[in-house]
Amino acid sequence: MSKLKTFPLFNSRLSFILDNGLRAIVENVEKNILLMGIKPGMRVLEVGCGSGFVTGYLSETVADSGFIISIDIQEKMINKAKIKRGFLKNVDFRVENASDLKSVKDQEIDLVLLYYSFHEISSKDKAVSEFHRVLKQGGILSLREPRPEVFRKDRQLYKEFIEGQGFESVGNAAICDLLGCHLKFIKK
């Protein structure tokens, strides 16, 4: 298989682009995370949480009976997320690399969610192996990738790669809207 494309990390100085009221109007995050499989009571690992724009929606959806571990490799992003959303009682923000999830136990997670972040992971093979390790049997790995950057052929390569790592694809190859596409998998 050809090498999977990796994009540069989103610059933390530009986090205001990710976390603004206009984005909430343009993008229906609530609908998107429901498509990604999130439900009340779940334990969710949010990978690449950035400044926490999606985290608030996740927190509300899993409710008091659920829990979110929100990670980002950039300490500056985690610091911004803590400032903006540190009040969320069911969220733990952590600086952590998706390729080495030291603080997450085996089979602790119901859903691993990557919202516009899988394309930025440099060691996708190690990250997907870690996602498999931390997910419960039958757990969900769900990605939303930005349509303007990650093209159909890239999404297809991601799908084939993830299926070869102990996951089964759920539904179509991708469900897309104007801004992004979803890929969803179940741990075998």
C-alpha cells in the first residue's frame, strides 16, 4: 500500500478559526457527532481536540453518565481548551500523542473520535493500533475529515488501511457534506 498522506498540524496561533461562533452556524456539529456514533453514557476518546470546539458538544451528548478524554499533541491547544472548556465536569484534557496513548487503559473506550485530525497524525499505523487497543470489543472508531484537504482517494486509502488493522467499515465508504466526510469502523 502506498504511504498515507500526512498533513501539517494546525497552528495553535490560528485556533480562533476553529473556535468561533460563525463555525457553529456553518457546520452542524451536533448532527455530525451523532452520525459518528456518539450516545449518552459512552466513554469517548477525542483525538486532536484542538482548542475544544467539538468537545462541548461531545460533553453534552454523553451527558453526566458519560466521560470524554480529549487529547491533543500540542500543549498550547490543550491549554486553550482548558481555558475555554475547563468547566466541563465530564471531560479530562490531556497532552498526549495518538501514537502512544500511555494514559488510556486497554479496552477502556467505547468510541474513538477524530474530528478533522486523522490526516494530521504522522504515525497512522501506531495510532490505529493504539485505537484498537483502547477500544472495547465492538467499539467504534469514527473519523470526520475535511473535504477541501482530504480527497476521495485519500479517504479510500484510509478506509482500506484501517480495515487491515482489525476494524470493519460501517456503512458507505464515506458520508459527506459540503465541509467534510465521515468514515466509521467497528473493532472486530
